Amino acid sequence: MKIVITDWNFPNIDVERNIIETAGHTVVDAQCKTEDHVIDLVKDADIVIAQWAPVKAAAIAAMTQCKGIVRYGIGLDNIDLEAAKSKGIPVANVPDYCLNEVADHTVALMLAAQRQIISTWDRINKGTWVITSPQTLPPLRQSTLALIGLGRISQRVASRAQAFGMSVIAYDPGLSPEQFAELNVEPVALEEIWERADIVSLHCPLIPPTHHIINKEVLAKMKPTSIVVNTSRGGLVNTNDMIDALNNGVIASAALDVVEEEPLSKDHPLLKAKNMIVTSHTAWHSGSSITELQTLAAEKAVDLLTRIKEVV
């Protein structure tokens, strides 16, 4: 069987080649940047593995024998799920890697913003040494962390925040009251989040209902001392609305690992916004997460083919 890897940004794909070729299959790889390139590559693929390349309706329509699509990573926004479903092609992701890395990074961003690490360092570099913080914010132990989505990463963020003495509330209609109780997290309606939260952390998928879930109207409902953290998907935050809110003191700070336009240009206005922290989509990364991701994606591809053979 032919397994096509549309794109990858790892040092190499030796891990995938070893797993796939040991199972008796062939690997074809490329660095697709456009859907036209994807279309040409995947026509006769039995399995498609994609990282960032757009596997949209036209590419899926061109597939003549595809038996499955695997996404390197957790999110599936670069794959047209409806098109795949209509053609009977299963889509798999890798939801169980880098969970602790992203949770750690989320808390690191939260702490950096709340303890004003970057703004204090900037002030020192400008020649000002003051023993009080640039902004007055409530201490962590008196703060409420609100989580939008309470999945595996978010649950890890909750336990870390609770270790600091924070109260944790969350909105996730997919969890039962019993699951919230087991996590010691208070379930609340989405509208209640904006009014109560000292820190809002986003952990939901990017789908039409969540696109720009953080926008001008929502930001206006938040406390002026509130902080927004996003390690999920850039499209959850309206960039222009966030810039305006920070520069006009509507909220205190924001810390983003993902943004709508990646990579950011060096003169992007987001980088000049007041009390903004940006990291370059690195929350997932650690010394072991790359190999883990490559291994799990390749194993899922092989498993899809194995299950199909078993059925036949």
C-alpha cells in the first residue's frame, strides 16, 4: 500500500519510514504548500498523512483509493471532515501526545502574564528599577481560572492551577456534572465565564461556533484586570479586537502561543500591543514530543490499513 505524507517539518521522517516499511508499505513524501500540490500527490494514495497542508474538498474528491487520512497533531482544521465523511474516508488525529507539554506551556504563559515577567524585564531594559509590578493584579491564590473546554490538556491545566490555590471554573457541554466534580472544577455557562474569570484559557477546537470566540463584545465583559491565554488555535481570538482591548486597557494582558497569521511578520501590530506575550506555536514541543508524534501518526496509518485488510 502507498502511504503519502503531504508535508512535515521534522528533522527527518526516519521514524515513519521504519514503521511503515516494516509493515510492508511504501512511503512517498513531499512538502505541499498548496491544495493543487496536494491534489497531484494524493490521487493514488491509500493513506494520507498531513501536517499543515490543506487537505480540502478538492483534494479529497481527487482521491481514487484512499482508505484513511491521518493528521500529525490534535487539531483537524486543515482537513475537510465533511468531504471525507461524504466519501467514506476515516480521519484520525494524534490526540494523546504533548498533553503535559501544552499544559505546562499554558501555565508558564499564565504565570508570565500574571506575574508580569516580560513587562518588568522591558522596564528594566529601559533603565527603570522599581520593586513593584507594572500593573496591580489579584494574587493567584485569590484568582479564578476559567477554562473554555475541559479535555485532556485542560484538565492538566486545572490540576496545575489548583496547586497554586486558584479556583477553577470551566465551560464544556460535553462533560457530565460528575466529571466536573471529580476534577474539582465548577461547571458554568459561557456567559458567566467572561464576568467571573481573572484568567481565561482557551482549550477548544476551532470550528464555526468557536471562531473568534474572543472578540470585542466578549472582551468588553471581562474584568479590566483579566488575562487571556491561548494555546489552542489562533482563530479562536479576533486579533484586531485583542490588540484594541490591550492598548485601551479593556483587559490587563494576553499570552498567545497561537495566532491567526503564522508566522507573524516582525512589524505585526500584535507584537506592539501593550502587555502582550507571544510564543511561536511552541507549546507542543519537547525533547520527546516530536518522536512521539511521528511514531503515533505512522502507527495510526498502518493500523488503518491493517483493519481494512482484516475486514476484507
